[in-house]
Amino acid sequence: MRWEELFADLGAEFEALETADLAAEVSDRTRRELARIRLQDRLRAAQGAAVSVLLDAVDGSQAVRGQLLDSGPDWLLVGRGEVGTETLIPLATVSALTGLPAGASEPGSEGHVGSRLGLAHVLRGIARDRATVVLALRGGTVTGTIDRVGADYLDLAEHPSEDPRRPRSVRAMRTVPFSAVLFVQRAGPG
């Protein structure tokens, strides 16, 4: 009986060590996998989720709430309700996100085009449409039409949102670095 107890104790110790080794290996692999995941991988997997995006404004934090519609390497697009308001947000201005599911897309699965569709490309599309926009800056809000988009800035022809961009309605030309943009919304309906 004594031998049986000894072998049972040794077997239990060995089994406990094996279980602990396996748990440590799983934990280590999980940490390594998690270290590969970027915020944009989480954003791609969260499309359709209800989120709250906290923005870093000079006069205090500001939140944009809605459904995560799309994202790119340095931006995200949030839509709000039946109004159809879509808000383009540079990731550089995001302080925190609430409502983001834990899952993530495979790192690098956005493809070649998706990985290169940056904020400048999206802003060029808005400029090409000649849409009147509301540009929320770290120091306030301006309305107008994006005339040109450079590598890290945009030129905005400021005019009232109810007026189309015409030379007589332009009050000022403003050059804005991307780093000053909190978000961009199309002015008026839709």
C-alpha cells in the first residue's frame, strides 16, 4: 500500500507540473499573439459595432457616438442614427474608444489597397466631391469646402454651409495641418 500511495503522489505531482507548464505556454503564446494586434485590426473587426470615440480637444474631451462604419490605417468613420451624419475621425486625435469588441482581424489582412487608404486619400475624395464640410479643429469649428489636400495638410475655403463654394462667398482660405483636425463631417443633410 505504501508503494501505491508513493506512485499516486508522484503521478499527481507530475500531472500538476504538466498542467502548469501547459498553462504557462498557453499564456505566453496568447501574449505573443496579442502583441501583434494593432488598433486598426480591432477596428476592422468591429465594423458595425456601437462605439463612443473620445477625442482630445484643447478645451476638454469631446465624444462622438455611433456605429463604426469603416476604418483605415489612420482614420475611422462613425455614423449616427437616422440623421445619416457620418464623422471622419483621424486616429491621431482619438484618446479612447468605448464599445470596441475584444476580437480582431488577422494582422495584415486589410490587403495592399486597404493598408494604403490613408486619411489624405479620404480627404482628397471629399475635396473631389466639392462637398461642404464642418471641420472640427482643436481650437474651434469652421465650415467650407476642401480645395486641396497635401501630404499632411488641407486647404479649406471657408464659406457659410448654406452657400455653395463660389469666389464671392469665400470668407477666408485656411491651411490646416492634419494634426489639428478632430473630425470632418459633411455639412447639411446626409
